[in-house]
Amino acid sequence: MRETYLAGILAAMLLLSSCGLTEGKTPQVLGPEDIGEIVDGSGGNTPSGENGQESMPASDRTTGDGMTERDNLPTPDTGGESDGGTETQPPASVGEENGYHEIYRQAVTEHTGEAVVFALIYLDSDDIPELVVLDRGYDSYSIYTVKDNALFCMADSLTTAELTYFERSGILCEFSRWNGGGDEGGYGRSYYQVSVDSAITSDTIPVLHDTYNAVYNDEGAYAGAGVINYYHMEQEIDETAYKEMESSLGIVEGEDRPCAENAVDGETLLSLLER
């Protein structure tokens, strides 16, 4: 009797794990937060192992319900029926749940170099994290996701001073500067909307773009101010319309995050993807 009761509970848990994906719940699989815990166990930037502390493996970390994170990983369905007689869902295909691990492992092994680092971010709205590849030698970013059970390039070799993103919005922000940057120079932000139809490249026209250029007087001295211009698909628009478009895209000032946040080397990410 006890064995039957336990088997029923296990089957129900498997069913709930599968249904959680259709209800928009984030599955407990490897994501950006796992890299953060490896880089530092407390939310800072202290590498794992410093100050005598090591990252705790996923099998030992516990969640709010007292179970370990490994216990909470989505479990492939083995078929059959639950204790309520409801047929369970079929196993998830590669690219769903934790199936992307092997796809990303292959991508990591293909990107080599001492200056190359990797990060996982939630860029679009699904529960599969995107893979960021940054070559720090060239400040070049590429971003990948999974499409039709294969690796798909969302952003291809974007060279920029900094690339940030707005979580789960599908929006990338490329920051550029010229004439020394800052108040006495020039700088700007270009916003791109990713898709699984084509990759963003250096030739892609940003959805929104703004520029700041310092003003100088006739003597060549900085006038203490600058001019800001706003563009939608390279067409100049006014500030009000620009701000409305920012809001509609989920762009909130100060809420973007670095794409290379918690970046790790290839060996570390490969180890994580093996879990």
C-alpha cells in the first residue's frame, strides 16, 4: 500500500512538471542564475573558491519546498498514467526544458580562445536561456538560441563598447561612443529586437536609436551642453514619440543588464551544462 501511494505521488509530480511549461512557469533548469552562483555564491562578483568558499553543487542546493535543485529538474515522462487516471505528457524534445544543454555544449567547444567567455541570459520570453559568446579581445558579441532542435544565431559578431539586454523582452541595447565620449564628446544607444527569423549584424538597422553630441562655440570650447536626436528605423522623430516606443518595447531606463554579466570561461560552462 505504501509503495502504491508513493508511486502515485511521483506520477503526479511528473505531470505537474510538464504542465508547468504550458502555464508560463519557469522550469528549474540550468539558467543565468546558475552561472551567478558559480561565479559568486552571494550575488557579487567574487569568483568561486575565493575567501575559502566554494560553489555548492546543484544536487546539494535546496529550494523553498525543501527539495534539492536536482530533484526539481523537469523529469522526462516514462509513459503510463498518473494515480488519477490522466495520461501524462510525452517527453520534451531537444530544445525544450533541459534538452538545449548538449546543443550549447557543442557551441562552446567550437568557440575557442583565451579571451572568449560565455554567459546565459533570458533574452526572449521563453524558458530556454540564450547563450552569449563574448570575445573580449575584440569586444565582439554573438548570441545564440535553440530553433528546431538546432543552434540558431540571434546576434552575429556585434562589436561595441557594451551590449546590454532587457530581460525577457527580446531587446538588445548597443552602446557606442565617439569623440572621446562623455558630455564633451558623443555617444548613443541602438536598440534591436531579436527574432528567430534572421540574425542581427552590424548592418542591421536598429528599431530605435538616439545620439548625443556635445556643442562647441566658435572658439572651439565646450558650450556646456549637447544635442540629443532620436530615430525610429533611421527616421528622426521627436522625444515624446521616442519615449512611447521605448515603453511599448519594454525598454525602461536603468533596467537593462550586461549581456556578459556573470560570464565564465568555456571549461566552467561545459561543466555546468553537464549537470
